[in-house]
Amino acid sequence: MAFGASLSNATSMQLSSSLHGEALLSSSSSTLLMGSPLNLSSSSLSGKKSHLPKRFVLVSKRVSGLEEAMRIRRERELRTSTTAKRSPPLRRGKVSQRLPVPDHIPKPPYLGSNLLPELSSEHQIHDSEGIAHMRAACELAARVLDYAGTLIRPSVTTNEIDKAVHQMIIDAGAYPSPLGYGGFPKSVCTSVNECMCHGIPDSRQLQDGDIINIDVTVYLNGYHGDTSKTFLCGNVSDSMKRLVKVTEECLQKGIAVCKDGALFRKIGKRISEHAEKFGYGVVDRFVGHGVGTVFHSEPVIYHHRNDKSGCMVEGQTFTIEPILTLGSIECVTWEDNWTTLTADGSPAAQFEHTILITRTGAEILTKY
């Protein structure tokens, strides 16, 4: 589950770069040329005296062939996305009552309060027993997510998905971690199309061409396992399919740099590098987090370029969960204080794994 709705702007660091070349013609008049042709008089081309300055300095930013090709493809996608058939903007449906959990199932300590718990400052590093518990919780979360994916088809409501996920989790003797966390009313997050994250399941039916992220976290034997995936519903456009594919690739590239002693900031660097090849935005408001006996703890995992200090430690568990968009990374949150959408209505996709840091790399505990 993406943590970061309460992060201040001061902690959100974003480095952006343009794929467009710029040319600056410097002279005594400091003229800026924005793609306009440079008009020279016939007298200047002949031997006659010219009024033009004697020195010209042309400063330009070099654009590689790959960058230029990706920029052109990105612009083409944006043009076609405005004319292609799109689902209407998301509207909140009816949210049903909170589902019950049997008394015999152990509950996490944050229940009983609608206040969002503070981010724990303790990094969660496990011994062999703790790692065994983490594997069990994460394996269950992965199975639940895989099952939820089989339910996706046009006309199914996100509320129906929530109900099925809830039942599978409690049947396994676990608790659905989102339920009651900071007052969240449901057992799973379902984020459709332009919803970045934290979508609340409701009566809206899935439409042909939708994409939907399902974010599952389970609390089993005192440990949380956290994972999410973006699924396709019916006939999805090529541009949205590519967004989903690249987002999953970004997750894998972020995981690939992880090992004992590696710098946390390498994750955001690697994710940003890959996303930028396709012109996608990397959301900086929502972050990964430590996970274990506590749902959300340090370290905070930024998915964009950053200068975060600190190194990974063997036995540590945390999530990586990048969100990419086809357009703006700015967001708006509904009055429910959870559902967060892209400000421009462009589609967003997210993938998430809980990983365990090892001496030589990282073990994915929530393999789909």
C-alpha cells in the first residue's frame, strides 16, 4: 500500500528534464530564437556592410536519436489519446458497509482509531524466524492478488472484488491490513484508470478498456505482506498497455539494484531513467516503505531521482511501488481523503513488491 499521502511538499523532491533541444542565439541584443527562421538581409549576404554583430555564439542542448524518437512517439500517443475512446472521468459510487472480521483473527494495533498512524522510525530487520513469518504473509498476499486478478472483467464492481478478497483473507486466518487503517473503510485498494492509488471499492462497474490496480496487504501472525499489480480489463488501448508494461519494468529495475550495502537512492535513479525513455511521469508524492510487524516504517523509498542518504541492510524488508502516468504527476484527492487521481485525468499505473535484502541481492517475497 503506497504510503505518502501525508508527506509534505518539502519532502517531495523532483528532478525533471526535457527531451527537447533549445537553441539560444547570443548577441548584443540577446535574441532568443524559439524555432523561428533566422532572416538575413541580402545586403548581409553580399559584401556590403552589415548591421549584424560580429560575434554569434550558438548554445544548444544535444538530443540523442533515441531521445528524439521517444519524444516523437510520446507526442503521437498524447495526440491519439485525446481522440481515442476513453472511459468517462471517475465518479464515486456507493460505498457499502465495512465487512466484519471474525473475533478469533488477530488484529493489528492501529484498529480503534481513525487517525493515520505515524510513520515508525524503526527499520525492520529480521532474524530467521521473522523472515519465515514475512515469507508466509507475503506468499498469502501474492496468492490473494493473483485471485483478485481473475475476477476482473467488464461489469464487475470494485466492491465485488473487495468482498471476494476479504473472504479469502479471513478464510486463511489473516486480517486485511487496509481495513480500518486510518479509517480506510475497505479491505483492499482498487485504483481505476486515472486513480493513482488508494481507490476505495464501490458500486462502479469496470468498463471495457479500463486498467485497475489492486493493492493487497494481509496481516498474518503479526506480520504484514504488501503487494499490488495493475490489470487490464477487456480491450485496452496500446498506449495504456505500454504504460502498464513499462511500470512493471520500472519495478523490476528498481529491485535489481538492491542488496546489502546499496544506497537507497539508486532505486529512484534506476526507475526514473527507464520511465524517461518512454516519456512517462514518475509520481513523487507516494513512496515505498519499510514493512514487517509494522505496516509503514522507515526507510521511505523514493521512486524518483533523489539524494536520500542511507544504505540497505541484510535482513531488511521494504516495499518498492512506483506509480507512472501518461501525463501530469500532479494529483488531486477526493473528499474521502484517500482516493487520489491525476490532476489532468491521464491514466496511471502502479506495481508493488515486498522485498527482503540479502547479502548479494534482493528476494522478492510477493512474487505473483
